[in-house]
Amino acid sequence: MIAIAGLVIGIVIGLVLQPDVPLWAEPYLPIAVVAAMDAVFGALRAFLDGIFDDKVFVVSFISNVLIAALIVFLGDKLGVGAQLSTGVVVVLGIRIFSNVAAIRRHLFHA
């Protein structure tokens, strides 16, 4: 219940304050969101499988976001940022769809 309340409060604050994303963070934000979604869907899959661990989730969430942003940052420095961004999105997208398929199989037995 605390997590849901925090989510609602965060959404309301974001809608009221309408914060701006710093220019330097704009290339990394979409990648960070996709990496965070991967961690969330992985956590949901683990929860449905009965093996969820909150510590593993927090570490996975933070490390996914940081590693994805680091890969894109290094790609920008090497001049191949767009290609590495695409690669990160493809890999994380495959993981997200794999987790969603497992969740679907678990929920609908199909």
C-alpha cells in the first residue's frame, strides 16, 4: 500500500510541478525507462513464480538503469551512441517480452 501511495504522490507532484529534464540527461532517460521496465517485469515474473526478493529487485533495478546509461554514455563518447542505444533497447525489449510471455503463461496457463 505504501508503494502505491508513493506512486500516486509522485505522479501528482510530477503533473503539478512539470519538471524539465536536463539537456545532458535527455539521451539517457528513454534507455533508463526501458531498463527500469525490464526490472519491474522481471520482479513481477519472480513474484508470480514465488521467488521474489526485494533486495534482488532493488539491486537489479538500480544496476539495470546504471549499466544501460553507461553503455549509451560510452557509445556517445565513441561516436556510436545511436547504435548502442538501439542495441540496448533491443536486448532489454527481448527480455521484457520474455518476462511478459512468462507472466501471461502463468496467469492464463496458455
